Amino acid sequence: MSLLNVIRRWHFRDGMSKREIARRTGLSRNTVRRYLNGKIPVPEYPKRSSLSKTDEFKEILISWLKREAKRPRKQRKTIKNIYEDLVPLGYSGSYDRVAAFARKWREEEKLAASKHTYMPLSFAPGEAFQFDWGENWAYIDGRKTKLQVAHFKLSHSRAFILRAYYTQTHEMLFDAHNHAFRVFEGVPERGIYDNMKTAVDSVKKGKEREINRRFQAMVSHYLFEADFCNPASGWEKGQVEKNVRDARSTIWQRIPRMHSLDELNQWLEMACVQDWQTRKHPEFHHKTVHNVWLQERSQLMKITAPFDGFIEQIKPVSSTCLVNFDRNKYSVPASYANRRISLHIYPDTLAFIAEGQKIAEHPRAFQPNHDLPAQVIYQWQHYLLVAQRKPRALRNGAPFETLPESFKQLQSQLLQRQGGDKEMAEILALVLYHDEALVERAIEMALAAGNFSKQHVINCLNRMLNPDILPAHLPVDIGLKLVTEPTSDSSRYDTLRGKRYAQ
């Protein structure tokens, strides 16, 4: 720095040439020219770092200060109290150092809090709704269960709806939209979301998103615009963020014990609508949320049909006619064993599709706490073709444990005689051609009559199918009288065999 100062003074003050300066200093003229044309460098010095006896207890002090800041003002400890609590832990410094540390921490907290400033938002009627997921616990069928709760809130009227599910998968998200738009009686122009994985496959630069195809199909069906927040910018949908927190105290704490998830969702829908009736609107203080929603409803687009929000997967069928999904197994007709079929996944049902036709449907089973064993869900009708080929499988076949009680009673009677397995299999096969309720009624009639046979079951079934052709009771003419009574002569039966056999 001293040489640079001399060079600049010689040239700009004394008027010395660059050649002369180079001769006197021994530097090249290019170096001298660079020094003269460049800016004067500002010296930088390393920041002074001084050790303090509070450095060793920094984390403890910060945790204590945060704890005291959350307490009511009259219950907080003073800095002197904190200093006295710190001394037994080995602190050997002075009280002044602890007080200086606390002052610096408070100033940094105030500076950080001043950065959390937001712009108040205003929405026109029917303009937008906000969506977010929450997590809560409830007692379902006597078990404490963790639930994923979908929160919808209309940005103008502040009407909201809650719906609970076991997971946050695509089919749950689509079903939540169907029910929310049904309760709101229309669809707003725009939906505001965070960057959830069920909607956004990847976040690009700025507002650009790679949207999931199934989610895009749902958006196209309801004809609204999906608007995604910037990452870590929850304030852009602050209404529903606050609703997730407030619902825990206003609604969720009042939930009674439920027998099923459907019962819980019915209760939640009723509780939300009732809350609209009494809650004052934060902007229109003289109106309730329900009053403002009634005005906003005319600005919502009417729903023509709900979105068919299933997720499709290709699944193999085992040799035992079972399809594995989500730790559980479900039966399909035996003719599709060892093949691949399509599975349509809904929130509460599973539809099995083959060759463009629905071949089976089962209620979806859940193990939300993962402490229950996997389930195997059978429909005994799916195994009738196997029973016809292997009748003895009826004795210990697991699917046939779900037979109606009348079928089991008839089976226990038939298995007592030879060929009863095959006869029972043929009776069960009647379900393939006739309504199961009619077949069950025919079996009950056979049991009541005490005639345990396939022929009698078929006869009872035909009587129910054709009551006019085969009446249950034939008319008897009681006016007929016998004129000539037959004689009791057994020898006349021998004449029927001829004279050669007569004795």
C-alpha cells in the first residue's frame, strides 16, 4: 500500500511520467500503468474473535431463553435467575456476560421476526379454494388410528370441509375433491395447492411444474386452474394452513368414538356445515360464513358428474385365484387364474377388470396401524368351477367357510352319504345360472321339508321360477265316490307273469 501511494502521488501530484516512475521503482511500465488506472484497494482485516466463557454454555442459554419467552410475562425468570441456574453447571464467568448474551439474542430474534411480514390477500366470490393435508388421531372401531385429513376452504366465503382417510394417495385426493365440490355445490375458478407428490411430479424453475397426469385429468374434468405455491411459502395458502391448526380445537376435539371411517366422515361433514352457521366472517362481521357462502354459491360452476378417480395397476392372479394388493389378498373368478388383470383402486373398493369387463369387486381392507395380520378376502362364488372339478375340496376349502348358514346345513346333511360332495357342488353351481337369493330360498324350503337332495332343491327352485305352470298345491275333487271296491286277491299278480311261472 505504501508503494502504491508513492506511485500515485508522483504521477498525479508531481506530474512525473510513467517511464520515470518505472525507472525509479524498478517496476515495468505495464505494472505502473495498472496501478495508476486501477481503483484504490480497500484493506480487509479479519473480524476480531474473542473467546467468552458463555460460549461453552451457548446452546443451554438459547434453549432457556426460548423457554422463558413462551411463558406468561409474570412467570418468566429474570436474567439473574438464569445466571444463578447456570453457575451450578460449571459457569465461572460474570453476570454481565450472561446479560450481554441475552440482549444480543433478543435483538437477533426481533430482527428475524421483522422479516416475517406478509401481504394481506383478497379473493373475489368463486375465485379460488385452498387445499392442504393435516394429520389427526381418532378412535375407529375401538382402536386409536392415525388419519390423514383433507382440508378444503373457499377463499372468499371461508366455508370449509374436512374429510378423513387412512393415506394420502391419489385415489384419496380425488375422492376428497368429489365430496368437497358436492358440499360446496360448485367448483371455483382456481385451486391453490402446495407441491404435494400426488399432484406435482417435479418442481421446475419459478412457477413451472411437471404435473401428475391423473391429477391433470381431474383438473381438466372440473375445469379449474391448479395454482401451486412456491416451495416453503405456506403463507400463499395461509387460510387453509390456519384452518388445519384451528380445526384441531374447534372440531377434532369433539369427535366421539366411531365404528367406521364412513361414520366419522359423515359426522365431520355435518360438524363443518353447522360451524358455518355460527362462525362470523372475518371481513363481513355482520354476516356468518354460511351467509357469505350462499352469496358465493351462484359464482361457482355447477358439477355435471363426479370424477372417476381410480388408480389403475396391472396385477397377476395366482394359481389360488388371489390378487395381492397392499398386504392383503382378494379373490377373482377361477377362470382368470395364472393371468394378468387390471386393478382399479378406489378409496373404499377395489374393482378387478379383465377384457374390458368387471369380473369382481371387493371392499378395500386397511391395516392403518400395521399391527394386524394381512387379510384374505374370498367370494365363494369365484371357486365354483374348481369345486365342480374337485368336489372334495368343499370339505376344507377356505373360500367355502363364508357360505350362508342354509348352505352349510345342507352340506352337512349331504356329506353323510356317498357322493354328497358332488351333489353339493352341483347345487352350488345353480348360483351360476340363477339368483343366489332364490337358490338360498330353495335350499331353505328343502331343509324345511326334510328332503336333502339335489332333485328336491331343483324342484323347489322351479316352483319359485314358474309358479303358474307348477302350482304348489294341486286341486282335489272331494265329490268323487268309489262305486266298485277292489277285492284283496294277491294271486292275480302271478297271472301278470304268465302261466309258466304260476304255482
